[in-house]
Amino acid sequence: MTLQWQSSLIIQLTKGDTMKKIITTISAALVLFAVSSPFNSIAKSAEFFSIGTGGPTGVYFQVGNAVCKMVAKIQSAEHGRKKGTDKAYRCSAPSTGGSTYNIGQIMQGELQFGVAQSDWQYHAYNGTRPDKVKPYDKLRAVFSAHPEPFQIIARKGSKIKDWKSLKGKKVNIGNPGSGQRGTFEVLMEAHGVDTGYFGATSELTSSEQSGALCDKKIDAFGYTVGVPNAGVAQSTDGCGASIINLNTDAVKKLVADNPFYAFATIPKGTYKTSKKDVTTFGVMASFVTSADVSEDLVYSVTKAVFENLDDFRKQHPAFANLDPKKMIVDGLSAPLHPGAVKYYKEKGLM
Ligand code: GLU
């Protein structure tokens, strides 16, 4: 029963007769509304869940919000409730500290899903870097999204051209909880140095670092992020910063030794200062959950995403090449959640 229908009923009866009739009708309509309104049934049975993302200017934030939009779309197509059950899913995708923060919150049950770099997904599931991400063998993969090259963005005039010339400079290594913070530390270890190699280090968030670079408070920052990215553009297009090549022997060894790293290219022309292709290493952004999250919820989210991939691709240029066959394999080191497997098998993707 809709509100519109009730008001026309009331108007018809008003034309008919007495005040008593009107009052009786209004009360009956209100009771009926309370019992049968679709809004009311959603409020009663909606199940809310949250997706951890990253900084508001990053690409994770776009992933999380794209997923919520697709979930809302599929749910409203099914008349606000999941077919065959009395449940509707509603979601939010708040900005967070990033990968390792998201995994920690999934572990606590505070978040049901999160976006995380494939290196930190690997280490959390396998318990191989307990100093950087909490071991969590109940971590489950759902799909992977876009590639994320690790980028060092150097301020114009800083004279930073490569890893060596970062020595003694003021460098932002990222906020604790972010994926880039951990990956930057791995990169330092691989080169046999620590923060003492730099003149100074800061822990600014991804939304603060570009401003700090253009204000000359820092000389460079490290960021693992999809391409293109508005935050990076703020410093390249905004104040002439450029992305340096990272193809030292130590980087080559990292790529050779670890399944979750691969070489990545940031093509010339990506940003105003991208005069040449840049070579670096990178990871995949992956969408993860917990084995404790219900099969029904993971199935519903997976279905919403894979049945609206065209919408997903249009949300951000980093998603333009999303390929379902790759999304269920690339960058996934934790086992797939059974809810996702159910959908992939049903669709013949697996
Ligand atoms: N890779 C970053 C992290 O793990 C986030 C990048 C983004 O927000 O798009 O924290």
C-alpha cells in the first residue's frame, strides 16, 4: 500500500459523507500503512553493513561507494527486499586509514568488508608480517579491483630523480594503517635502510600529503594508489611534481621473490608532468571480508557487483579494464569466501 493510494481513498470518502467516516478511514489507513508499508518492512528487516575504504581522495573510497551503489541498485530492483527472504541489505563505505586498518577492523567485526592491497591481504592471511598487519586466518577474498602501483611523487625543485636521491630528504611515509605505509617500510628494508636514511619523515594521510608537498613542507611522498588519482594530480598538475622510476635491484628482487608484487607502468601523459612512462612495482586492490560474514550477504554483494560491472567501470577511470575472469583470480591470496564461490559457480565463471 502506498501513501498516494491512501490519500486518494481518503479524498473519495470525504466527498461522500460525515466526519466520523473520515476519522475511521484515516485511522484504518494509518493502521494499514503501519502494517503493510514497504518502508516499514525495510526498517524492520534491513541489515546494515560497512565497507572500509581509504582516504577521501583515494580510489578505495570510489570502490566502496561504487559497491554500495550497486547493492542499492540490485536491492531496489528486487523491490527493496531480497527475493524469498524478508531481508534487505543497506551499506555504507566510510573513509578510513587504509588497507591494514580495514583488515584489523574486519577482524574485530566492526567492518564486514574492506578494500586492501594484495600484499597486506597475503600477509594477514598467512601471518607472515605480524609486525605490520595482524595475522587473521579467517580473512577471505571476494574479488580484486584495480592495479595499484607504488609511487614516489617528488616535488618540483627537490632534485629527487630516483631512490638514491631521496637520501636526506623530507619524506612522507604515510599514516599507520595505510597500505602505502607498510609497503614503504618494506621498500626501505629491501634497500637495507630505515627512516634514518631520510632527512625527516612524516605520517601524513593521503588527503594531506599533496598539499604539504606543494607547500614545500615535504619533498616527496609514497602512495600506493590506482591510476589516475586526484590526490596525485593535485601535486603533479597542481605544482609540477613528478613520479620517479623505482626499478633498483632491490625492487627487482622484491618482484621476483613475492607473488603479490608485479612491475607496473604509469604511462606517459597520465599527468601533466608524465613526459615518459614510469616504471615501478605494484599490487592489486582487493575486496576482502571475513569467514564469519554470512554466505548470503557475501553472495548478495558479489552478485550486485558482477551484475553491474558496466556501472562499476564507469565510476572511475581506474576501473575501466575490470575483467570478471581476472577479478576472481588476480591478487587473491586468501581463499575466496563461499558466498562469492557460490555466485561464480552459478555464473560459470569458475
Ligand atoms: N593503497 C592505499 C592503502 O592501502 C589506499 C589507496 C586508495 O585509497 O585508493 O591504504
